[in-house]
Amino acid sequence: MANDKKLVEAITSMEEDFAQWYTDVVKKAELVDYSSVRGCMILRPAGYAIWENIQKELDRRFKETGVENVYMPLFIPESLLQKEKDHVEGFAPEVAWVTHGGLEELPERLCVRPTSETLFCDLYSNIVQSYRDLPKLYNQWCSVVRWEKTTRPFLRSMEFLWQEGHTAHATAEEAEERTIQMLNVYADFCEEVLAIPMIKGRKTDKEKFAGAHATYTIEALMHDGKALQSGTSHNFGDGFAHAFDIQYTDENNKLQYVHQTSWGMSTRIIGAIIMVHGDDSGLVLPPRIAPTQIMVIPVNQRKEGVLDRAYALRDELSSRFSVKVDDSNKSPGWKFSEQEMRGIPVRIEIGPKDIEANQAVVVRRDNREKTIVSLDNITEAVAAILEQMQADMLARAIAHRDENTHEVRTWDAFTDVLTRKQGFIKAMWCGERACEEAIKEETGATTRCMPFEQEKLSDVCVHCGKPAKVMVYFGKAY
Amino acid sequence: MANDKKLVEAITSMEEDFAQWYTDVVKKAELVDYSSVRGCMILRPAGYAIWENIQKELDRRFKETGVENVYMPLFIPESLLQKEKDHVEGFAPEVAWVTHGGLEELPERLCVRPTSETLFCDLYSNIVQSYRDLPKLYNQWCSVVRWEKTTRPFLRSMEFLWQEGHTAHATAEEAEERTIQMLNVYADFCEEVLAIPMIKGRKTDKEKFAGAHATYTIEALMHDGKALQSGTSHNFGDGFAHAFDIQYTDENNKLQYVHQTSWGMSTRIIGAIIMVHGDDSGLVLPPRIAPTQIMVIPVNQRKEGVLDRAYALRDELSSRFSVKVDDSNKSPGWKFSEQEMRGIPVRIEIGPKDIEANQAVVVRRDNREKTIVSLDNITEAVAAILEQMQADMLARAIAHRDENTHEVRTWDAFTDVLTRKQGFIKAMWCGERACEEAIKEETGATTRCMPFEQEKLSDVCVHCGKPAKVMVYFGKAY
């Protein structure tokens, strides 16, 4: 049938041009659209629904650890942003400034929040008095703005959606525990729901968050061998508490500074889903995060009874899954391509002959495996197929990550990896910032993290030959 | 026991000073806090949790009508805002302007969205081509900014949270149908969930939304007799479609302009919950919207077994309700006051004697009615009590609204109502804007709406004596 939509055009192949493939997929799967505002993206229904599922699942996991949601103002007065020295230095160059309200010029500029540490500190300095008020475990879901020069959908945009958790604790130990706890919440979520394995570790001082004592990160490897920082958790110690005078009376009636953390995950993670699982037919969504898990596609749908059987199938499966029927006038082949482009985990093909044989054909999106399933126990059969698909996707992502992780012991091997292929490089490092900067300068690779799981690959720094302090994951990154 | 929190101080009584009572309640029930940003409020956990419940319930109702969620940019370029003449005139005086990004001045100012009609129109002009692309039924949950001079928590603030639905249709009839459909969604939600009865009607031309062909509204009466506009639904006709060139090819291959609607409900509705149901002890939350529905308060909690029984009760009730135990060191009386201030629908008192008698005392927040309930079937008993409470709250709100709705036929009666008492005034109106403005000038009362349920109270306008065109609800409004 003729169709005026251009969804199912050939997209650029991944091997030919990965960046173009990515752009094609986000556009043709209708995840985003560009807007009239430079660098801001529009999240269309198919894209926003993925974010809604991420929110639902993360929010549940946060709340299980005692976190409560709040909402803080969009604007930060310039004087408030300036209270913590490192923080303002890190963010001032990339914020948007509001200078006029209505027809009047403001007495003080307001920045559009790039992150909300300063606002939470301001609140905590007002509402924390006693040890009985601690801990405070607040989180907010909102958008933030960072004035980026070059932007790419999900990966880097002027405005993006995220959650930012901000906690205040009585002791340094408790703050450190919370920082690690939330990093683990992120890593578990990515592995269990998004089928993306993560390397957990600590950022170097050069790469840590502006104002943080320590920044922890989860790092994932994309299909093209580049790394993506996927979530971070910061321990601020009592630095912000001093800057904002957040003190409480302890059990001995002594004034103490609180210890704080913050942690965030953003729509950027949708970029990871695309670049870890996608293929040359488009998006591939893990069943546990897919807004639509099953597309029922009637074959020969004008034959009497076919559409009705398809609807009945949808109604039956809807008790456990999110299901749609594609009853448009397009050809089955066209519908298959659309379902594949959108990454819907399985399609169920059902036509007159299937109905006669009391069966349907279930096709997995990830490996196109077909299973003929009896209509009598189709819910159970599809559940098993989706579960297997979820597990297989994680296994494949782990295998790809491992195959593309290179232990190197010499500088030649280091540069060789980056010229011949991509991937994570595990190597020893001296711990000096100048050396880290030289590595970046010479190769474009950055320290992704100092992983929690340390190994001793050699005694000396891979770059400068000085005594090694720590093993680092290096990589080129988005 | 000593306690350093000041939650349970006496609050101003409603009769003495309703405005102060309101401010006391929002602060002491810890719904909001003021921020360092003039006119912006902080939604604290108790306040945000109400909004989360409103979101969950409204979102479900929207999606049942086919609505899909999206996310649009926070910023609107000045040139885009100016495309629809009436719209820009209505909003330009009250928007915040971003003039600098990072260290550079922008070539074009961006306004922080006060509402997103222009952005949705821009999107629709790109993605709507054929009648097969229609209708578009999009909604977003976000915050908007309006540069207000005077602000009050929930009722009027510079930034507030809301949802804004924006739809595009092939025909004028379909757009009108959708406009009314969403108004009904709002009204049903308010009545069924928030226990607030609404008057549904149409705004006069003077009061309608900037750029709309028709604005419909739901209006509620607060405890003090003032009206609160609680949700609006606009039919834009094809006005925006002409301004933004949103055309589609119809089934006969002819170009047609789309017809559009928009509709919104905001955190303002939380102000209505407070002002309709609250009393001199604080907040009273309808059971169906309360984040915590039951507070179990152990009496004599140091006696062995009491706390354990309280926790067991919580675990049992948690299968159906949202339940907490107040196991702090405060006295039971103090805990009762806190539970009342926070508006938690019922408390369950349980002490050693209750346990011995296999019972507990359930106390309703709204009328303080006590029921002794056997522990054997407490879930069912509490369910019935909560249901009755929800129904009684709605009945009381309807009774209050009706008692304070005055049919007037003369101008003397009109002014008499406003000086002696407050409330809705039902009166006939000539339909002329000058007369409407004179009424406002002379009395401070505005037209709330032209209700769908029309009556003919007399033949002439209550103010000018010219032939009457329509019955109007007048009132002083927040």
C-alpha cells in the first residue's frame, strides 16, 4: 500500500557511519525531533515513554531506600550560585542567565539551574537543626540547562531531563555509604532492566564534579567502542555545609556540620540503550523497559475473523504485557519493518492459517528467532521468550564489552588499541594530573574511572613510567 | 517529651484571619517552604507527594482517552512567541527572558515558557502532513514561569508545576468535543478524588485565554466564600493553525488547517484542597489523594508488645493502604496533633488495653468520630471508614457551596451579598464587556463562568438593566 510516512527508509549502516546511524535511528524511530530552539530536543511519545518507564523503575528503587521527592525552583540567584567556589567555577561558564522579568530588568541575575546543589543547601540550612532532622534524603525529577556548543540527541543537549538526589547526613561514614548505595542502585537498574553492564569506579580528581570530595561513576561501552558515563554519585564531605552553614546539634548538644551527597541519572541513558542494543534495522529495546512489548501483526487481515482474533490476542496478553495491534492498511512486511525500527521486543504474526492451526508466530526483535506458539498457552510462552531475550541481550552486551576491553602494559600497546580498534583500556597510572592530561592530549582518551575491582597489571604508569598508583579504565567517550 | 520542632503550635483560626490560617497551614503541615528566589516555592515531601498522586491519577485518566506524553523545550525564541498576535500580547508582559548563555549575549532572547502553545504548534507544523497523522493528542508534565508581582503558595507563584495538553484535529467538531471531554476529565477527577464539586462553564470573552476561540473552566468555592479557577480547557479553532501554517491533506487530497485545543491543571489545585477541606487543626486530606492514609499511633508504647503490635498492624493494612507508624518519643497527644496538622485521614490508636481486648480505636480526621474496631477484620473496617469519610467530605463541600450560592435578581441584592457574606452569585448578564468591567470595578467581583446549566432568573441584566443574554456565576476570586 502507498504510505506517505517515511519511517521505513533504509538507515545508514552502523559499520559505515555510526554517528549517522545513531541520528537516523533516533529520528526514524520517532524518539526525538529537533526544535526551533538551538540545542534543545523534543521528546516525542516513543522517546518520552521510555523515560517514563525509567522514572517509574528508578523512583521505586529510590523510595525503597527511604528517598522522598521534592521540587525546587528552576532559578538560582547569582549570589547563591557563588557561595561554593569550586562549584561556581565549574558551572558559571555554561549556564543560561535570566536578566529580565516581564518588562523590567532584574536587580540580580538568575541562572537557570544547571544542577541544584546550592538550592538544596539553602533549604537544608533552614530546615536542619537537630540530629533528629537527619538524614535528609531528597530527590527531584526535573530538567536542567547547560549551555553546550555542540549537541546530540540524548547525549548532549542544552536542556535535558534527569533526577538529582541530594542528601544530608550526620556523619562522613553515612554520607560515603549513601554515595556508594546510590551508585549501586544505578548499576543494578542498568544491568537488570536496561541489560547494560556497568564498570563501577571512582573518577580522578580531574574528572570529578565541581565541588565534590569524591565522584563515583558507572561507565558503559557502546557498540562503536566508545565509553558513556551513565550515572554519577558524589560525596561532598562537609564542603558545601561550611559554605552554606548547614549545622545541626548532635546528641551531646554540640554543633556539627552535615555531610552531603548528590547523585544523578539523565535521559542520556536512553542514548546508551540505543548504542548498546541497536542494529541496522533500528532500535532494539530490552523487554523490561520497552513501552510497547508486543506488536500483534495480523496477516491477511481482510479475511473474516483475523482482526477479531488479533484483538482477542491483544486483550489476553494485556493482563501481563503492554501490547498493541497494528491494524493499519499497510502491508505486513512494512509493518514488520516499522516494528523493528521502533525496537518493539517481539511481534506476533497471526493469519488465517495460523488461526486454523490454533497457533501464532512469535518473532524476537534482537535475533529474529521465530517460535511457533500454541494459542492455548501463548501468555506463558511469550513471557518465557521475553525473559530469554532480556537475558540474552545482557549476555551479548557483556560479551561485547569484554571483547573490547584491553589490558595494556606499554604505551605502544595503548596507542595501538586506539588506532586499530576502540574499547576500554585497562592500564596502570601514576596518579598525576599532568600525566592524565598528557594522555588525553596525545590520544583523545580520558580516564573513565578507577574501578572498584582493582588489578595490578604492572608496577609502572603506562604513560610516564613512574611508579603506578592505581589501575584505570581509559577510553574515548561521548 | 521535649521537642524542638514547632509543628504543633496553635495556628491562626480560619474565622479570625483566613489568609493567615492558609499560610500557617501550608507552612506547618510542611507542604512548602519559601526559597531564596522571590516568588518561587519549594515543594517539600508532604506537598510534592500530593502532587505525585494527582499526577498519577490524572495521567491515567488522560491516557484512557488516548493522550500521549511528550516533553518540549523550556525556552521559546522571541520570534516564535510572537507568531500569534493575541497570544503574545497576553503573555509577553509576564515572562522571564534569558539574554545570556554562558559568557555570551544571545542573538535572540529566549523566554522561559509561560505555556507551550507556540512550541506545540511549531512541532505540529513539522509532523502533521496527512489526515492519517491526526488527531495528535499530546500532553506534558512540566513547570512554567509567569512573572507575578504578588505570590502565594500554590495559588500564585512565579514558577508552578502543571500539565498542559495540546491537541490537533481534522475538524472543528472534533476539537470542540475534545475541549469539553478534557474539562469533564478535570471535573470528574476533582469530584471523585479530591471531593471538590465544580461548576462547569464557559469563560466570557474578557476572561478567556490569550489566543483562544473559547475557554471552558471549572470553578470551585473555597471555605471563605471566594472562588478558585481550578482547571481550564481551550478551543483554539484554526487560529494558531493559520499563524503557524499547520495544514494537512484531507481524504480528497485538499489542504486543510487543523483545529486545536489545550487544557491545563496545576499545583494550584492543592490550594483548593487546603481551602475547601482544611480546619482549625490544619490540613484535611481526602482519603483518595492522601499520600499517607493511616497513621498508627501506639499508646503507652514502652509497654512490651505494643510497638510490635503497631508494626504488625501497619504491615497488615499496607496491603490496601498507605500506612505509617509514629514510633517517635513524643507523647500520644503531640502525635495526634501532628497527624491532624498533616491532614492524614485516619489515625489508629492502639495501647496495651486495646491489645488485650483485641481492638483498636480508629479516629477520622474530618469529624473526629471514633470507632472501636476489632483487630480481626480491621482492614475491612478501615476501608469502610475511609470510604464514608471520602463521601462525607464531598457532601459537606457540596452543601457549603450550595449554601453560599446566591441567586440575585437586583443590583442591590448583588452588592448586598458581597458586603454581608461571600460566595457565588448567580445573576443574568447582558453579555457586554463594558458592563462586565463596570461590575468588577464597582464590586471586585468577576465573571467566573457562564455555566453549562443555564437558568433564566430574569429578563434583564442585573447591572445595567438591558436585555439579559446569559446567566453568569460571579464571585471574588483567588
